[in-house]
Amino acid sequence: MISILEGEERVYLSSDSIDPQDTRNKDNPAYSPDFLNSVRISGVPNHALRLKIGCPVMLLRNIDAHGGLMNGTRLQITQMADHVIQARIITGTRVGKIVLLPRMVLIPSDSRLPFKMRRRQFPINVAFAMTINKSQGQSLSNVGLYLPRPVFSHGQLYVAMSRVSSKSGLKILITDPKGKPEKKTRNVVFKEVFQNI
């Protein structure tokens, strides 16, 4: 999608290291910078962040709640410099506000990692699309749902469809496991069963 946008692409590389407080792994040669750069974790931007002016992004951290910069806020890149990115807020109560985003030290909370890592990068990810969970609380004029399998959690289909402000702005693509379009999907509802004890 980025290649479709006009303009010059910039690639911002992160600075990765083992957290100094992780004394067990601080000097472990297995955790080289190249290895740390290859680590991909949910909620943390990748080592190489490819951006263009006009590109939609999503904020990954709470920076300024009063100013509209919260986790999940969508923005559009307006200018790029070496150490700061300028963007326009496109969702929430501060739509249209121009903000500056600095690089930040981000520490993943993933407990599956056997070490504590630090990544210094802009706290954003490119967001041409988003998950249903991330869309909660957003109000959009156009929504396209891609459902290659039924939505699993109760209520998620309703959440996804209720993000759009009018019926004409909603488009849904439902496919079977082979990629063939279908006309219906299952809305999963859980029933609680009570037993007399």
C-alpha cells in the first residue's frame, strides 16, 4: 500500500538493546543488535519503519491524553524529519490537530521473551487496516470488513459493523477457506448453562 502513495519513502531504523536492568542477559553475545533488530512483537513498532507523507498510522502508546494522543489514535503523516514526525489526527475528539511525534524508548511487555528489551523508535505503526479490537470506540464514514472466517468472540461482528456512521459506508467481504466469496457468516453467541447444585 505504501508503494501506491506518491512521494519519497523514508525508512526509520530503531536502536535496540537489552535493558540495563536485565543483568542476566546484558552481556549475552547471543542477543546481538542484528538479532534484536529482527524481533517482532505486538504493540511495538518494527525495527524498520517505512513511511511516506499521507500515510495513515496508528499510535501505539499513550503520550498526551488531553491532546488526543492515546493508544489507538489514527493519524496521517504530514512531514518527516530525522528526529521528529509531524502528523494530523484523523480520529477522536481532536480531528485535524497537527502534532509532533518524537522517538521514544519502548519496552515490550511480552513475558514470553527470555530477556528484557528496549527499542527506541517512533511509537507508531502503518495502519491501512486495523483489527476489530483496535477499531472499538472509533467512528468512521467508510468501513470495509474482510472476514475469511467467522468472527469468534461474541459481539465482535456487531462492534465491527457499528463503527460506520451510515449503512452505505459499510462493505463486507466474506470468503470460505478456499477464498470463494460467500453471502453469509456465522455470528457466534455463547450460551451460559446453569446447573442446580
